[in-house]
Amino acid sequence: MTKLTGLIAAAPTPFKVDGALDLDRIPELVEHLLQDGVNGLYVLGSTGEGVSMTSDERRQVAEKFIDVMKGRKPVIVQVGHLSVFESKNLAAHAASAGADAISATPPGYFRPITMNALIDSAAEIASQAPQLPFYFYSIPRLTGIDVDMTEFLEQAKERIPTLAGLKFTSHSVNEFHACLELDRRRFDCLWGSDEMLLSALAVGTRGMIGTTYNFAAPLYRQMIDHFQRGDLTAAQQLQSRAVAMIRVMIRSGGLPAFKAAMEFVGVSCGPVRLPLSTLSEADKKKLRQELSRIGFFEWLSRNAA
């Protein structure tokens, strides 16, 4: 399995004002991301609001992203669902639609309470796309499932033949480091916390999946470049900018603010879906002002220093 490298955007799903899918906006989004230098897309994850869609909608969105990408960069489809059986159906569909890999969160209502149950669930899902790499999506803050991922990898590697690695969305850098080092770096562990990317680079990550890469990829590409050239001071300054940007957006509601940022950079993806709340025009104005104050709009140029 070829390991994924570079910035992989956790792509938002465009919606119309009434909440319906807006598939016609996906080509513009994909071209924007490719121009900004992303190395792949992770669709229907948290940023993509996959859990807020019907399975039929998820199939439509997956097909559209894959069709528009046309093999230029990898497309990873997130197929996690409260129902393992429905996850299996989504995995099979992703494979038939031409996805490059699949990923899945564990069920988060009736949660697996033992490691065996967690691995059994992941194995069932992965079995429906036997030719595709499978990335387990660990995001304890949302799923409530917080187990040591090194133990998961160690125990799951013989039971999930297609297990490629993890999407690791946590602040536990030491655990992530251990996952990277396991079995002589056998697994493809992708960092998922944009606000701590520099920490992950320091322990050896080469691939990362993030929300803010949708509108701030040039900032992160510069950070990675400075880090690789040994200019840690410059890399730290860029990480500090990212932290400031993310703190402003979290204070403004998180994902609704991230989606508003897409509008600010000229690639509108519409509102969020309930139970999330779309920012009002007044809130968007305030967000824009706060982002302007910290220099966000000066960072947008793909060649900005």
C-alpha cells in the first residue's frame, strides 16, 4: 500500500440554502483545493457532515467527488455509520465508485465496549472493500471511543488484511508517535489536528488530514517547507498563525465558522445542516473582522511569506 503524504483536505459538502445537496459546487471546490496544492481529499468525514446525511446522499457525494477528481489525487471516502451493516454497504459502494481508500469511525451510539468488538466492527466494514486500503478514524471527542491506538493497530493487523493505518484526530502526540513507530513504521498514520501539525511533523508524520487545509493550505505548505529545511523558527511562526486562526473560528462555532471561511475565500459551500447552526450574517461579519485583525486575509496568497 502506497502511503499518503502531504496535505489532505477534509472536504466540506456543499449544501443549498434549504439544506439540499449542492453537487454542482463540487467541481469549483475541487479545483480550488488542487490549485492550493492539496495532495488528496477526505470526503464525508466530520467536516463533510457525512453523519448528517442519508446513505443515498452520501453515495451521491462520494460519486461526485470521485468523478470530478478524475484520478488526479487520491479520494478517501469516510463510510462510518451508527449501523455497521450500513457502513458495509457504503464501503462496497465507495469501492465500486472508484475511491482510492476508505475510512470509518466506529459506531457511536451503541459503542463497542471491548477492543475485540471494536476490531470486529472495523473488520466487517473493511471486508466489503477488499481491494482498498482501510484507515480507522479515531476521533474520541466525537465518538466517545478513546482506546490506545497502538493497541488497536497491534491487535487489528492480523484481522483486517487491508488495514493501512489511522486518521488520528487527538492531541495525544506521544500516542501518535508510538503508532508511527509500530512495526518499523508499518502503518500510515495521518495527523488530524491542524492546530498541532508542527508537533506531528516533529515526531515524523508525512501525511495529514485537516479542515483548515480547505482555505489555508498555502500557510501549512509553507510551514512544512520551513520545517523540512530546518528553519524551525519560521515554522513555529506559521503554526502560531494557524493556532490564532483556529481559535477565532472555534470561538465562532467551529464547523459553521470553517464553512463560512470557504465563502470568504470565494468558494461558497453553503450552510451547515442541523443539528449544527449556520452563522447569521451578523456573525459572519464579526468573524470576518476577527480574522482580518489577526492577518488571515494576508495569508491567503499561495506565495505569501
